[in-house]
Amino acid sequence: MPAITDTLSDIDIWLADNAPVDWGNLFPPAGGRDIAQAEATLGRALPAEFRALYEWHDGSPATPARCVELLPGWPFLSLADSASHWAQRNKLYEADLDETGACFWWRTSWLPLAYDFTGDMLVAEISPEATNFGAVFHASLENGPRFFEGWPTLEAALDDVADTLAADDPQPLRGLTPVVDAGRLTWR
């Protein structure tokens, strides 16, 4: 198993103990059929880290009232919603994509992990051929990729979250501080 499974377990325990409403809003793990269906849509296998993420929990509801902000300010998408956003973004940029599946605004090798309800997404580069393979970053609908607003890997992102949540006096992570209110974790 990838090293992130320990970090995901730590986050799971923290959410259950401190943000039980959000913990309850997380979907159960994605099954083999869910993963196979997403991989068929994406046209590629999920890298081990991302497979482990979705085998931990298959995201959260895609509604502001029930979504879980796993990464600061970003509601965690289910694998089915991720594949749906991926397909929508491909259709949006279809005329602009080159033969490699890339344009300034989008790459077909980006996996949406989270969506902010305004069109922006937190994505991961899942093509092993990419120089930034595994990177997690902000894909702005208006401004294109914002590589500097992210992490080099999913493991690094989740380690930052776990460390911040475990701190007695949490410091801001990416400018946002975790706050629990009525059993819900938000980042402000």
C-alpha cells in the first residue's frame, strides 16, 4: 500500500473525533467497479496514490451544505463526479486541445480532485510521462493552471493537512486555518 494510507487513517480519525458531521458525509470507499469505470472514462489507470485516496473514501456530496473540504477550501469530489468534471472540461476545450490532449487551460491527463462550485478545480497530473507527474494544483477556469498553488504530490498535500489538523494551535495552510463549527470542518 502507498505511504499515504497512514496519513489518510490519521485524517479519518481526526475527522471522526473532531468533525463528525463531515466524517459522516464522506462516501464509503470506491469499489473495484467504480475505479474501473473511472479509469475507462479517463483512458488511463489511476496512479497508486490516487487509487488509495478513493479506496479510503469515494469523495463527498457535491453540494455546498454537505461537501467535505479535505484540502483547504476545496470540496472533495467522488470518483464519478471527478470523471464527469473531466469529461465536461474535455468537451469545453475540445477545439483547443492539440494531438497530445493539451491546451493552455486544460490537459486530458489532469484528474479533478475537488471543485469550488465556480468552475475552478483542484487537479492532479496523472500522466507518468509528465514532468510534474503526481502534482496537485489549482486549475482556474479564468486563469488556467496555477501550478504554484498546490503541492508536488498528493502525499505532500495530505501530509500538510494531517499535520495542520493535529497541531494544538494550527497555523494557516495555503492561507487558510481549519475551523470546526457544528461538527463541520471549514478552512477560513
